Amino acid sequence: MTADVVGQPAEIHHSHRDVTGGWLRPATFGVMDGLVSNFALVAGVVGGGASAKVVIMTGLAGLVAGACSMASGEFTSVSSQTELMQAEIETERRELKAHPEDELRELAMMYEAKGLRPELAAQVAKELTADPEVALDVHVREELGVDPNDLPSPWVAAGSSFAAFAVGAVIPLLPFLFGAMSVWPALVLSAIGLVVTGGIVAKITARPFWYGGGRQLLLGGLSAGVTFLIGLAVGTGLS
């Protein structure tokens, strides 16, 4: 509960999901990338005439290599982003110590730009900057657009990306691991996986299930179709 302008308790009737935790994007991308890339890889080697044993070896190699690549890429990317944010936060901390009056006027001007009267903007800025840590928090949020206490974690991004890619990449391999000799069981299972994962992501982002599932099925099917035809052409040329 919070208090409204007349001092009465105000009820909060809704809540928001955490959209800055750093795990949703890499996890989503990891599942999609693992499923699409390994399904396309499997389709390519099947099109080239590879045996089930070769398909399994190729698929497992693609799973491990892709998961490690995704994790290392996410770790480097998020680490660089976080380090840049931390450097900018430290710059703002130094500016607040060295030029407090200038920073106070800057904050007041920001609130004026948001629609507050100059006198009220100056008063709000002064109240918020009375505590140095609160002042830093406010300036970072207003100037950089980030929460200094909730920066994305590279370990969370890398871990979720690795696990998600592995989950997605194993789906096209399951039929071959259980003895399938043709690509059709992998095709059906992968198609189901594409629709389900695409639909789940669509629901998370408040879009229709059919929209996300259909879009992902189309994109994954095109990728697998292209690599299958390339594998077929190369396999025919080498035979």
C-alpha cells in the first residue's frame, strides 16, 4: 500500500514482471537458436546421406559447440555492457562530488522538462539530492536510464543461454538417440518444439500463442529446408 495526495491509503491493483533480470532474452534466444540451428544441421547431414550414427555425432557436436559459443558470447556481451554502465555510474559519482550545484541544476532542469514548475522542480531536485546515495541513484536513473542496483549479471546470462541452447538443440536428436533411421520423426518433434517454444515466448510478451508459434515454425522450417537442400546437393555431388 502507498499513500495518495490526501493522505489516504492507496491500493496497488497490479504488478509488473521483472524485465531487467538479464535471463529472459538469452534463454529465449538460446532455446530458439539451439532448436533451429541443430535441426538445420541434422537436416543438412541427413540430406547429404549420413547414417544415423553420423547424425548423432554431428548433432551432439553442434549442441556442445553451440551452447559453449552462446554462453561465452553472452558472458562477454553482458560483461562489457555492465562494465560500461559501472564506469558511467562512477563518472556520475565523481561529478556529484566535484560539481554538486551544477548537478542539482541539471536535475532540476530534467524535472522542468517533464512538466514541473521551475520552483517545484528545484525543490524536488534539492530534496532528492540531500542524501548522496539517493542523489547518485536518481541521477543514474534519469541520465543513463538504468537502475544502478539491478545491473544485468553476465553469469546469469551465460548460464541461462548455455542451458537453453542445450535444451533446444537436443530436441532434433531425440528420435535418432532412440533408434530413428529417417529425418521424419525429428521433423515432427522439431516442428512441435518450434510451435511450443515460439508460442510460450509470445505469451510471455503478451502476443497470441499462434502468432509466436507460427512465426517460429516458419523461420525454423525455412532454415532446415535450405540446409537439407544444400546437404542433398553436396551429398549427390560427392557420391
